[in-house]
Amino acid sequence: MKLVIGISGASGAVYGIRLLETLRRCQVETHLVISKSAQKTISLETKYKLPEVESLADFVYDNADVGASVASGSLAVHLNIME
């Protein structure tokens, strides 16, 4: 199974992090997109540094990369959106 995890700037960013931790333990392939606002929220509201969060995912994409495989719709995944 493959999941795309999108973390926005809302205070629920920690839930996205917990989800990534759980999915890693379950050996689910994860594709992560973190918004610029979420990067700030993570640094202000959690104990995590951005590289630590990114290391929990199998693949990480820049929020502005419209050419990313997850942006094209050609990647067969289940979609999970965390706000």
C-alpha cells in the first residue's frame, strides 16, 4: 500500500507526524508533502525538526513542485489529507 500524506499549517501537524510514525512501523510506503506553513507549525508546536519528520517518509516532495509524481495523478496511491 502507498499513501500520500499532506501536512498543512494547522495545529494538527502533530497528527500527521504520528501517522507517519505509525505507517513506518506498519511498513506502508509514504509520500509526504509539507506546506511552508506546516514547516513553521512543526518547529513552533512540536519537538521535531523538519529533517526528522521528512525522514519518517519514504518519499518527500517540495510543496511547490507541480511536476512531482504525486501531483500528476499517475501514482497509484490511497489519499489521506491531514489538516
